[in-house]
Amino acid sequence: MDRKHNSKIVPFAKELRKNMTKEERHLWYDFLRSYSAKFTRQKVLGKYIADFYCAKANLVIELDGSQHYEDEGLVNDEKRTEYLEQYGIKVVRISNLDVLKNFEGVCMYIDNAVKQSLSQLR
């Protein structure tokens, strides 16, 4: 996978960084921004833009709103996940509702996912 910027979607990624959803802002500013393993926001990975990406753990965190649970959203998410997994990237999907209702649990879940990914890479 060409992890360099896909020039066609870089402007869109920048726009997404400027206009994060409230759930993305909450997770970023209240947890991931200061997490021990570095995460980046709206990272271009090949032909996709990941919500959050940790290169060290080869891990993508995707926050899913209601559109992701409709038929078309499920199909698109499956294609994205398969694409990223071809390159050894683990994809973790978390609902926006979980971020709002169970933030501490989401943070623990992400922490465990990062630690598990790091242990498998050694």
C-alpha cells in the first residue's frame, strides 16, 4: 500500500480534521491526543481516510454513526476493513453512542487493542 498522501483525498482529510464530529473531538482531545502510543487523525491510508491511526500498533480506530449500520454502510465498511487488513492493519470499530455513553469503557477497549497489537508485532 502506498501510505504516502493520496493527493486526490488529502484536501478532504484536512477538511475532516477541521470538522470532526463531537464524538471524534471527545475521543481525540480527552484520550487519544495524549495516549502513550501516537495516534494521528484523519490519516490517508491508500484510498481511504482512517478516523484515527496508530502506526506503531498498526491499528485504525473507526467511529461509526448510524449510517454505518445501514446496508450500504455495512458493505462499504467491510470493503474498507478488508483493504486495510491486506496490509496488516487491524481495524477497530466503535459506535458513536458508545463514545457518548461509555467513554471510560471505550478508552479501556482501545488501550487493550493497542497493547494486543503491539504484543503481536514483537
